[in-house]
Amino acid sequence: MSVIEPIQYQPFEDEASLIEQCKSWGLLSEKSTKLKLFLYKKNGTSHNCRIVGMVDPITAVIEFDDQRRHCIHPSYLKEMQASGFVQRLSSDAEGPAETAAQEPVEAAAEQAVPTEAAESENAAASPAPAAAAEPAPARGAEPVMASATESEASEPSAIPAEKPKGKAKQAKAPKLQLPEEKVRMTATVKAFVTVPNHFSDTDDEVVVYEQVAIAEPAVELGEAWSSHSATLKKLELEVGDQLTFEGKLVAKKLTKHPVPYKINNPAKIQKNSPSA
């Protein structure tokens, strides 16, 4: 009798853990408190065996009286305990196909061998029908359509190559270095908004500017903001007013608004044109 020796397996720590595992496999009833010997049936013979460990949750390791160990699926071992198992096996023993189909259930290692062998046999037998079927596509245009579909399906593979270019462009954008001293600037009044002040009962009034640019050296900033100070209120600014002034720029985002720069202490303010 051939056996599938386990390369390595996990023995049970004690009898209690073995009993619990046998219950989970259905080899013992829930009320069982003792172990029992099992029967391993094959080719019309029966052999006493006991469970000594497991390779994984679906592979038990049994040991025969001659100390040989064998891997088997617990469900297959459970079937062997039925009194009609030998009769069922012998009634199907007219051809080896049934026996070969049952034995792969005993272990994953044995299962792969007949499967690969069967695939090899099928592959060896398949070229003749395949060759005979090749002329059939000449009757219609379906094979041509399939080829076109396959070609179209392969085209998107070139798309991912464009993604790194987009990332490379984003990486090239240099971080703007703001001047540390006051600079001369031009800007256009875009809006008047209020933002929460957690240290006061009232909101702060601010002015949002667009087309903000530093005069020297010439740098376009886009949008910026400043407090709507008493000095600015005296000018009675309106949306669209174009201003020239001096101020210090800092990288400080306006609360709840996507405006990245703040203008501190704008001074020497001049209106360049009236509002629209």
C-alpha cells in the first residue's frame, strides 16, 4: 500500500485538542470524550489507523500500525468509516478511472499529479481537431472582427506610459520663493469677504485681490489677500479697483478660501483706475 508521507506537519498538543479537531472534521460526535481507531480502506483492504496531526485545516495526518504516516482529506477518511464504503468501491472497480478520481481527494500533493497528466494527454490529443477547425473561419468575417477587437484591446496598453509624463510636469513646478522685505506690487480688488475670528465675537473683514504681481523682480502671484484695515476703508475700495502699493508677502492661506498669500501692512497705496 503506497502512502503520501507528510513533509512536515503539526502534531496535536494533547488528546483534548485532537478530540476537538476531530469533532470539527465530523470524525467524532459532539458528545464524544474519547478517541477511537479509524479504518483506512483501499483496494478491498482495511487498515487500522489513528490521527496524529494535521498539515493544514483540510489535510489530516494518519499513522498505521507499521508507523508509516499518510496525508488524507478528513472528509474522505470519514467516508471510509461507512460500512458500505468497500462495497461501493468494489462495485466501481470495473475500471481504474473511479479509483484514480477518489485518491486525489486524500491530499493536495497527489491531486496535482493526475491533473497535470490529464492535461498533458489532452494537449497531446488536441492539435489534430484544432488543425481541422482552422479553415472554418474562411466562411465568414467573424474571425477578422475578433482580430480587430484583439488589436483594439492591446492599444490601451500604451496609455499608462503617458501618466509619468504628467507627474514629471507637476514635479517641475518650482516652489515660489517670497521676498523677505517689503516690495512694490500691483493688484486688482476681486472681492470683500469675512472670515471667522475665534478670539472675537465678530468676523474679520478681508480684501481678496487678483492679478497680484511683484514689480521688481517681475513675478506673477495670482491671488492674495489682506485685512480690510482702516487705511483701506478710507480709500472706499470697490471690486475692480486697480492698486499699486508696498507690502510684505507671506505664505498664509485665507480661511475657507483658496487664496495662498497674505499681504501684510499695505502702504503707499495708489488707485490706478476707477472701478468698473
